[in-house]
Amino acid sequence: MTILSIDTSNYALGVALIEDNQVLGEYITNLKKNHSVRIMPAIHTLMKDCERAPSDLTKVVVAKGPGSYTGVRIGVTIAKTLAWSLKIPLVGVSSLEILASGIGRYFDGYISPLFDARRGQVYTGLFRYQSGVLESIKEDRLVMINDWASTLKELDKPVLFVGNDLPLHQAVLEDTLSSQAVFAAITEHNPRPSELALLGSVKQAEDIHSFVPNYIRLAEAETKWLEANGKILKG
């Protein structure tokens, strides 16, 4: 089984190829720019360097959000197009789950990956490894960082926080959780596309035509349109 994974959901752009649980190669940059321009050349270069052709692929796995609205849409669109044209399965994986999987395998406690969502909010969830398997303890959500810290304070284990946006919220977490909060090192904040591929390798395929990203909240433009037309209340 040869799996291509694609992640453009946040700052990091990543693609990877795995084959029979072996990582053939991966490409990662941490630049929040031009994902739409750089992603296809990245895939082409990786495939060429690994001496694999599109016809060799047996599954496409994509980070389906939450994260940047535009970034998530780019990755999902490319993944759906590839899966449809090659007639191979498509799998979507939570962008937060990828980040948790890459760092928490040997941590005795909970893992809380997070992405900044502005105005004191974060996209986050809660995970924990049990018998070598990553389990979701609290589903992906959009929440105020103060409220999230208060919720985590009730837990009986330390919490490992990870994500490139962590410095924006670290002070709040430290004030509320004190020594219960553990912070990942700077080298651990980028999600690994090879982890994405491995997670997707054991997940069930999704219907390509009905598959949609998990934005969690509406895009800003859509929200403004609904507000202007009296569909939702400001808040």
C-alpha cells in the first residue's frame, strides 16, 4: 500500500509518502504563504525523488481541519481531485489529531494541540495514548483559552500543549494550570505529514463527493454575509 498524505491546513505545508508502514519521504515547510502555489510542486518533487508514479498510489490522506479556512480548502480540494482521478480511497484526518499523534506517544498524560483562532479563542481538543493507541478524550472544538484552561484543571494528569501558536496563549495556561501544564519544545510544533499518512492508513475511506472540510466555524466572509442579511446575531 502506497499512501500520499497532504497537509496545508495551517502554517506548515507537508506532504509524505509511506509504503507498507515505511516512510519513503516527506516534505515540510513552516511558511504561511503560497500554499496553493507550492503544494503541487512539492507533491511532484516528492513523488519523483521517491521514484513513484501516481499510478502507484493506493490511498490519499488529507488534513481536513480545523485551521486556516483557505489552507484547509486547498488541501482537501487537491486530495479529492487526486483520489477521484486515480480512483483510489480518500481519508480525512483531524489536523489536531495529527499534531497530537506526533508528540504524545510516550507522554504519560493528556495532549492538547492547539491553533490560534483570534480574539482569545483556540481550535483544540484533548487526546491520550492508551495501550499505544491515540484516543480522543474531548472532540475538536472552538473555545476561549481561559475556559479551556479551567476545564483542563479538573483533570488528574499533566497536559502537554503543542502547536506553533502556543506562545500566544502560554501565559494563560501557565497562570491557570501551573505545573500541570507541560509545553512542547520548539522543534515539536510542526505536524508531521508521515504521521498523517500513518493515521489515515487504518481509517475507513470516505465518500469523495460528500467529503467536506471540518472548519468548525464559518469563514469570516460567510459570517459577515449572514450578519448583513440578518441570519445570525453578532456576538
